[in-house]
Amino acid sequence: MATRLSAETELAVRARIGYFRDLGVFDFYRRGSAPAEIETISVTEEDSAAAPSALETTLKPTTTSALLEPKTPAAPGDRAAALAAIRDDLGPCTRCALHKGRHNIVFGDGDANARLMFIGEGPGADEDAQGLPFVGRAGQLLNNMINAMGLRRDQVYIANIVKCRPPQNRVPEPEEANTCSPFLFRQIDAIQPEVIVALGATAATYLLGAKSPLAALRGRIHHARGVKLIITYHPAYLLRDPRQKKEAWADLQLAMAELGLQAPAK
Ligand code: SF4
């Protein structure tokens, strides 16, 4: 006869199952022939490991990344609906501490059928006020970068690793990024862009699942969620050090080559 779980364990298991449902995972299977009680307890142990604080710990390929492999592609007409469903699932999110200081959730913006997706770190003050990504000075520079590629902003999709503004624009804590980024991964799976451009080290870190210096990552093609990934500088960094714009343009040209785009004539 099965042993009844303690109230505390049952609560933890329910929370864990809710977490996976938020990620779009609904099917659970027992491992091997382990008794149900042991199986359930192992899930609970994973739950306690789901909120680590060290970057190295949270970036290692864990249950989350294993369960979030790219899903069956959606038909183009379904992509906007898929994004709307993800937004519904996110709701008035309080899953991490960043909800405390935000004015608006910055879900993402652009074409659900975009071939190109830009991913930054997190909203700043302007983005938090408007609920849209990259609308401040860095956003203006990003718009210019997009136009230089021969595209309009409404032809791409723009999102961030975290959807709520970190206090004083600090880098998101690993726990915050790891809590929020599964929703971004679902957005990538829904949109199925041909190329993602990661803007800055934080975006690169959480898309790759590993931390490396930006200089070591630029200039070549990586993959994230089954999509070609190109890594470049964050526009906010380029505002501080415009000398790096030439390097960033080289990265964008790499993306353009993958997309078969030509820069517009001047
Ligand atoms: Fe939720 Fe993401 Fe905002 Fe955290 S940053 S509260 S996970 S939407």
C-alpha cells in the first residue's frame, strides 16, 4: 500500500508540478521501477535545487533545460496565438523578487513570425514605464541597428532574459533569470526565428547555459533552442563605448548573411 506523503512534501510536490505546468510541461513519468513514494520525493529534492543562488549552479544543464528542448514547430498562423497563450500563462507574475519594483511586465514586442529575434538582458526605466522592450536611448540605437540591416523594428521580435526591471538596472540574479527565462524559451519556440542576436553577456549566458567572456563568443554562430545564435554587444554598452560599433556591425553582418539580407544602399 502506498505511504501517504506528509503535508509539507505534498505542498512541495504541488508547487513543483505547478512550476512545470507554467513552463508548458504537463506529462510526468516515473523513472524505472522505483516505488511511487521514492519517485515523488525525488521530485521534491529537485524542487529544493530549483532555486540556487550561485550562477555556476543555476547555469548547469538541469531539469529545466532538459525539459525545455525545442518543441514541435507551430504553424506560422499559430505563432501569435502561441505568444498570447504564453502571456496568459505568465499572468501578473510574482514568481521572482523582481515583481516587487516593476510598473509593467515587459513581455516582448514585434512580429510573431519574425525571422530575426533580438534578446537583451532586462527592462530599464523607460521600458518599465511603457511595458515595451528597448524604447529608451539604447532602444533607439537598436532601432538604428535594425534599420542598418535593411529591416524595420516591426519585422523583428525583441525580448529580454527577465521581463521585470531589476532595481537600479543591476544584472538579474541567477535565480531571477532562471525563473523568468523559461517563458522566453517558450517565446523562441513559438516564434521559431531563423536567427537570434543576443545583446550582451547576460543574454548570451542564459541562452547558451554557460558563462564565457563576450569576446570569446562573438564572431561565430552558436545555437540556442535549435536556432542560430549570434552574440554581440548590448546597445547600452555601445552608447558608452561607440568605438565598438564597428565590431557590432560585423556581428550584425554575420546575422544578415545567415538571413540572406543585404544592407540598404545609402
Ligand atoms: Fe515573473 Fe519574470 Fe517578472 Fe520575475 S522577472 S516576476 S519571473 S515576469
